[in-house]
Amino acid sequence: MQLYSDPADQLIVALDGMSPEEALLFISRIPDLRWVKVGLELFLNAGPDFLIDLRKKGLKIFLDLKFHDIPVTMAAACREAAKTGAELITVHACAGLNALLAAQESAIAGAERGGLPAPTLLAVTVLTSWDANSFAEELSITECLEDRVVALADLAKKAGIGGCVCSPLEVSSLRRNHPEPFELVTPGIRPLGCESGDQSRVMSPADALKAGASRLVIGRPITRSINPANAFSRCCDELVNTH
């Protein structure tokens, strides 16, 4: 992966589990931070205006709300989300082709109305909390997890979506079929020596980039560190040799 010369441009730090005040304090402790992820909990707590505060601090935003609904609702949601100025916005690929097409068109329209660059929509394939056994047993899906990821990524590409969210374990196979600039954003990233937590399909930062990931989402290994700036720097250092 060679699109970015600075590893900090490829690390998205997840602000999960924080209040707006805690998030702003945390951000102030990492001067080199470029990207943050705002998920459902923080977004519902802080509201859309919080994204304006983040942008004023020069941060880029991965708005991870994972929209999944009928096409008309997906379109309306993406139109409004695009007005926030978030650079990356998630939708669920399993919402289907019509919903993805509507979401993509409306995201572009919403950004234009706000005088903003169009965001990149990212289609979530299979959540990284699923493993192969639970995926098959709990959802009664006979297709293997890896094949389902490939099919959903293909669907997203067909709809003109700019990238996917996938486990780092699926990045290599997806990258072969979807070259850059199609973005592959990977949660489930655990720096060397860190526990996997509630993620089932994980990988180190360097290995994920070598496999073809565009950007990496990292949360607790940085946000729960005693020294977040040092933890962030160590993650960047892991990526230096991949460039």
C-alpha cells in the first residue's frame, strides 16, 4: 500500500466509549492525530455539531453509523451525513444494490448542497466480531464467511461505492479484485502484544497494510493507553517499513 507517505494518514483512532468532553481531551493529547472514528454511541451523545468541532481542530472524520435500511431511508440518511463534512461514511452492503445506489447518489448531492467535497462511502461487509462458526450457526448461512465478504464487496463496487470495511484477514483477496483507489478500511487491528478483545478476526497494523489495506481503525490499544501519544507513535512506527 503506497498511497500515503505518512503512516499517520492511515491510522484512524476510534473514539468509542468516550463522552464529547473526554473525546476532545483525548484528541488534545495526540498532536500528530489526523483521523478519528465517530461511532453510534458518541454521535448520539454529542450530535452532528460535534463533528464541526472535530473539523475545526483539523481532523478528518470516519463517521461509522453503518446505515442499513430501505433505499429511500438510506438515501436520506446519507444525504444528511454528507452535510457534516465527514470524509468517510459507512453503510451496510447487505442493504442491497438499490439501497447502495441511492446512498451513493444522495451522499454526493448532500455534500454539494453543503459546499463540501463528496465523502467516500464504505460498505460494511461482515462485522469483525463474527467468526466462521457463529456466522453459520446463528445466521443459518451456508455460504462461508469469506465468500460472503467477497460477494458483498463486489456488490458495493457495482453500486459505485468507494470502498469497503472488512476484516484484515479478507483484505488480500479483496485487493486482488478491487485495486486502488478502492478503499479497504480495516477494524480488528491489534498492535504487537495487544489482546484481541471482542474482535474475532484481527491482524497487526503492518501485516494489514502489507495485505493491501488503505486505512486501519485502532481503538483501545491507543485510547486506553496510559500514554496515548506514545501508543499512537508506536503504531506509526510499525508501519514505517511498509512504505
